[in-house]
Amino acid sequence: MSDKKFRMFTVLLILLIIFCIKGTVMSRENKQRAEENHYYLALEEEYVQSTREYLRKQGFDNCGVMMTRVTNEDGSREYTVRLHHRKLTGMDVRDKLALRDRLSQAEFGHESCTFWYDL
């Protein structure tokens, strides 16, 4: 009977050790992910601010700049930048393409990030 208790106790200890190791690994991954998210958040805020400033200098005062993000499982990110201003509705396609090209020059240059513009 005591041999059976010893085996059960051993199995419980092994399961506890596995659980603790898994928790440590997951904690490290979560910390790394949080640091990465904080880094990208700073880049995103800087991009939106510089975009607003550029648009203000181009005569688009109080232009609405909205950026949404989709983070894929592999860590890549897809951004959609939407601009809202009355002058944008009256612009021709060529001017909108020029504006989009100028805004794309300010993108943060990570290969894992793609940008889409809705003008």
C-alpha cells in the first residue's frame, strides 16, 4: 500500500514540476510580447502625430487620422490608415495617390508591417 502512495506522490510531484516550468516559459513569452506591443504602440503614436502635422501643413486643418491594426499569428501587422477631411472628397485620383505616396514615406520601416490607406 505504501508503494502505491509513493508512486502517486511521485507522479503528482512530476506534474507540479511540469506545470511550474510551463508557467515560467509562458511568463517570459508574455513579457516579450508586452515589450513588443509597447514598442509598436510608440511607433504608431509617432506615425499618427507626424501624419496629422504633415496634413495640417498641407492645409488639412483638423483632419481626422484613424489607424487600425491587425496583428497576425506570425507577428506581422497590417495597418489601415483612414483620413477624414472635407477637402479629400474633392481631390482627384492623381492628387490622392500623391498624398498616399507621401504618407507611405513616413511609415515605420519594418518588413512585417503593411499599410493600407483609405482617403
